[in-house]
Amino acid sequence: MHCPYCKNEDTKVLDSRVADDGGSIRRRRTCAECDRRFTTVEKMQLTVLKRSGATEPFNRDKAIAGVRKACKGRPVTDAQLACLGQEVEDALRLSGQAEFDANEVGLAILAPLRALDEVAYLRFASVYRAFESAADFENEIEIMRLERATHDQPATTG
């Protein structure tokens, strides 16, 4: 680690702490040359394994761009999309894995998108799950209705 002040390579770690619910490590360092202190943050790099076999770093903006297309014409704000992107990234990080299939990223998007906007969810799911007919939409809508009905039922005590 180079000192950001004098560029010396000899730095010492004074303290390390887990941050962001385990998603990163903050290290307090001091430079052996100039005695100045600085903080570094180490974050686990999430990677996505593409269908082609290539890997690339997870890019929250790229994930949001795909969702933005599904939200076109819907009452969804950029702030809501940013929150969705953060929620997806947090879910991936909390899994403890560092590498994900592109399919897993899509799965991580579905639940928060459905909670945000059901129409956008259906649009995204239709592409993601390769719907081929109106029946595919009807089946997905029926599943959504059943889940909503089950969720909305009052709990019974016995």
C-alpha cells in the first residue's frame, strides 16, 4: 500500500474493522516515512459469469439499465431504481459468494422489482424468463394473484 501523501510503500496497519455488514474492511494505516495516517477500504469484488463463459465485475449501473427499460412509462423514479440497485447488490454480497451467474443476478432483481412495480416486473420477467405466449403472462399474473391473496389473508389463531 502506497502512502497517499508521500508515495512511500512502507505502511503499517494500526486497526482493522469490518464495515458495511461484512461487505468491506476499513483499515487505519500509518506511513513509516512521513508518519501521516490514512484509511483504506477493501471491498469484495463481485463478478458475473456471463453465458459466453467470460467474467466481468458486477456493475450496479448495468443492472439498473436493464430494469430501467422495463420501467419505461411507469411511475418509477431514478431514486427508486438506485435503491433497487443497492438492494440487489446487498443481496448478492450477503450471500457470501464472490462470483454469480448472470442468471443469479436476474433472479436477485425480480423480487425487489416486483415490490416496486408489478407491470415493470412482468415486462422484465417476460424477457428474463423468455415468455413465449400470452399464456405465460397469464400464468405469472395468476401466481402473483395467489401470492397476494395468501399474503393478504388475516392470520388465524387456534
